[in-house]
Amino acid sequence: MRKHAYALLASTVLMVAPAFGQGWNVDRMSESYQTWYGTNCLAKQGNCVYLRTNYGDLSIIDVSDPADPIEVARILDGYSISDIDVAGNYAYIALAYYGGTNYGGLMILDISNPSNPTIIAHVCPPRYGKYVCVAGDVAYLVYPLQPQGSAMCILDVTDPAHPEILGQCLLPANAGEPTALDSLLYIPMQNGGLWIYDISDPLIPVQIGSISFPEGYCYGVAVSEGIAYLPLTSTGLAILDVSISTHPILLAQMTFDSWTRVVAVLGDLAYAGTDRDGFFILDVSLPSNPVILGNFTGPAPYSILSDLAAEDSCVYSAWNEHHFRITDVSDSQNPVEISSYYASWYIADVAYRDNYAYLAAAGEGFLVNDVSDPTHPWQVSYLNDLGGVYDVMLHGNYAYLYTSPGLKIVDISDPAQPFMAATYDLPGVIRKFVGNLAYAGALPDLQILDMSSPLNPMPVGFYDLPQGTIGNFDTDGSFLYANAYFEGNGSSVDSLLVLNVSNPANPQFVALNGFGCGCLVLGEGYLYVAGSDNQFRVYDVSNPAQPVEVGHLNLPMYPCDIALEDNFVYLSTQGMLNSGPRIIDVSDPSNPVLTGYYNAPAAYTQKLSVNAGYAYFTEEGCFIIYDCRRSAQRPEPHYYAADSAHPHPRLRRQLRFLSFC
């Protein structure tokens, strides 16, 4: 069954410029997060929800059809978002930092076209932004002080493209997320309580009322018709009469089995979000006597609800456990989930063909991205009913997926409409096709399959390595070179195994060489090996029984995967501080030369695929495209610039920095 892209998130693109790391002859063109790793802040306006993900991104989701939400944009690269407020055609974003180390402040986006948000301004107060609230033409940015306490920066946003700092004021203690109503600003105290400020003169906010709850912690507040609703974590939900703002009065306080973190109010109903028990629906028509009507518990007992918003008959909620959910609350006693997003943990493998990247998304399925414009890849299809997908190999019109369990064969003749065509009980990974033969690392250690009938693999031959396991390998159909692992004395030893596979029905042992080979790729007469000892070596295999080392190069990082195109070897590498591609010129096998690299922040780099000088990387939950054409001495044809409109109408974006601090 084919699922809409919303089930995992559309593949969306961050900024093109390599904001972090350094490169030489390599450019980081784009990175597409296929995972949210949780959501924890949201704002709802019109047909869109604006979400802060746990990666610090802003995700914009079209919820005009609650049953079929679609992510239409995601930004930012090198930014970490703390809070979001939306007013009119603008999104106001509190940034913890940008560029890795700089204090973030306030970012303003033009969202008149939500699928094409444009950064129009960025202002830096003395510290990073924690919470933001917009009231009319004024934005209030709360930021922490060291070692404790808070302050508030007041900005004139009459012209959002040119915000001006009007002033700043100290707050009595650590502050939470403020709410503005009429000429009043309600600021929750993180150590329990509420401050009320008169902001009729935005330049001089004056505290006029307060109330304390010493045993609670508070991060937000909702206000409606003279009543304030204050979530107090461990001490539940406090309901206050604030009709006389100078003297707030406690009307009621109710507790739940888990902490109360957030609240939203719509008419006579309040929605109280807890960290373990989802959200409760309360009748607050009589605020002094709230009554629980219903409860939505969420996906699992340990899924933490982070934020929510209510509109019409729907509640939109953000959860720390990967989910954004839409719940129908038209029947308050029986809330029903309408839809949700669930994001993959990581991208396990990638294969490229004809302007498409095919991604194995581990526990969440199989994705296809259009990468015809490397600066703006976009997801065209997604299958999530295959089980865990951990490896992908392309041959003909089919993708052969190593899944848990077994081999899944997916028809990709139309990349936008892939479908599962067959399954095969293969406990392993197809690593190479030569003609109609597939070579798989499986149990037994090597299995050779006849794929003349692509949907009906037929076993041809196998090779079982005594007391060992075959890992990565490559073959030209005559000889197969494999990294062989042998366990013993509590440690693992890897060696180069050579097999004669010219008769696929009867593979024969040729040689076992006592050197580690990690990942390897076979070229014309040479074998290129990146070892676990951080060494790159070139072997002359004109005599397969006796490979001879003819060249080597020290590597600064651990190699994870390898590919060969023309006279260049591409490596994905992983280090303590950096990860990324390394490109090596092997036109002279005796003298391999590093011709390009890119140092990205350390992450778990896994697999790569290469085409025409572009390297397609998997990195945890991210799909990354690198332009390595200068390294590989290739011409550089035109590609879309960073600020050009995306050719696909649903996922285009245009990010321009017009004002920096």
C-alpha cells in the first residue's frame, strides 16, 4: 500500500550555504531531514501549523484537510528555535543561537506564502531569545540572564522587515512564555506564579499584579474572558480570576496523575496537556468548578505532550516522541485522532539513478527523492508498510530492499508511484549485480541468485566461510573480494577473502590475506580499500591470489562507506569532531592524492552513492547532497541558486538574509 508523504514528512530542504564546517573543492548543497526527533512548540494560524522540531527547525504544515496534513516547508540551517508566535503574514521566532555559537535573538519570516517562507529580518538583543509574544505592532522577546533571572526586549515591528529595539526591562525572576490580551501582558513565573503587566505604553511596561504558587513550575499561560489558566507542572492546573488585573484570585486548582505542562482555551472548554497522560478536556463554563469531560492519551504511556492549540473542533498537539497529532474533539467525551506524523530515526542507505535518490529509512520505510536540482531535493513518494528497510540496491525497474524480515522487491518504473511487487526469503543484503546475477551477503555467507526473472529470484550457488562471516564485498563476476570477519579470544579479526565466482554455481576459495579492509570497491585491475585502521590502500589484483599493495594514504577519520567513479574514490568518513566526504584521485594507483573534502559536524555518517561528481550521503536522520565536481575535475553545469524558487510548487522555498545583527 502506498502512503502519502505526510506519514513521514515530505523531504524538505534547509539552506544551501555550508553554514558549519569547512570544505575544500566540495560544497554542501542541501540537507533534507527525514526525521523530526520530536516536536515541542507550535502555533496555529489559518490553514497552517508552525512547529518547532527537536532539531531546532521550523516545520510548516498545511492542515486544511486535517485527515491529510502536508508539510510544505522547513527551515533553518544553523539556527536553533526556542519559540514561535504568528501574527498576520509574519512568523516571529525566538532563536537560542544561530551559526552554532552566536546568540540568536529574534528572526522574522514573511509567511504570506507558507510554502515559500522568506527570512526578512534578524535582531540580536544581548542574550539569546527564549520566548516571544507579539501584541499589535510590538514584539516582546524574553531572554534569560546569567546566572539567573530574565529580561524582556521590546521591539517595534510596525515594519516587520525593519524591527527596532525600543527598550528592555528586567523581570523579577525566571520567566516563561508570555501571553498578550488587550493592553495587558501575562507572564508566567517558572518558579510558580503569574505576573501581569500593563503595556498600554509599550516603552514602559508596568507590573500591576501578581500571584505566586511556590510548589509549582510554570512555563505558559492561557487567558480568556477575564480568566487565566496556569499549568503548574506537579501541582496541576490553576484557574484564576484576572478580571481585576491588580488582584488575581485563585478560583480552582485541579491535579492530574502526571505534570500539567500546557493549556489552551476555546469557549467554555479548556485543554490541559500533561507530560504522560495526553490532554484532558475540561468544562470551564463555571471556572470555579471545572469538570473533566474526556481524555486523549496519545500514542504510548511515555509519550510527552509538549504543546497544543485548539481551533474549531480540532486540537493540534506536539509530542516529544516524534509526533504531531490532530485530534477531533467535537465529542468532548470521546476525542478521536484524525491524523499524525511519525518520523524516521535515521536514513540507513541511499542509491542514485536518473535524478532520483532512493532511501532506506530504517524502521519507517522506503522514500524516493527527486534530486534533479541538488540544492532543492524533494520527496516524491514513500512506502511505510515494508517493515524496517536497511539497505537498497537498484537493478532494472526494481529496488531490492533488505528489510526486517526478508527481501522486498519494489517496482520503481514510476518513481512517484512505487509499489511492492514481490518478496523473497533472503536473510541478507544484495550488494552487487553483474548481468542477471545478484550477489548477496546472507546465511550462508555468500549467496548467488539468478535474477533473470526479477520477481522470482532463483538460488544458483553459495559459499559458506568456515568460522567466519563475510562483510562488505565487490565483484566483477569473475572474482569476488570480501572483508571477512573471524571471532576469537574476545576480539574480531578482519581479512581480505578472495573467491573465484566465474562458475556461480560453485564459488571457489582463492586466497585469504591477513590485512583488514573495512569497506572496499573494485576497479579495473585494482582494489581500493579503506580500513578500520584509518588507512586508504590501493592493491594491484592482476593476480587475484596475491593482491599487492601499490599505494596508500592516511585518513584523518574512520571510513564508513566507499564508491568509485572514473578515477576518483569517494569516502564517507566519521570522526570525533567531524564527518563528511573525502575524494581521492587514484589515476596514479601508486600515488593516491586527496583532492577534496568537507568537514561537517560529527554525526553518524553511514552510506553514500555517487553520480557525475555529486555525492549523496546518509547521516543519521538526514539526507545530504555534496557537490564534489571540483574535486573530480568535472565541468560545473548550471544549477538553481540558493535563492531561486523551487520548481516544485508544494516544496519551493526562498531563503534570503536581508538583515543581520
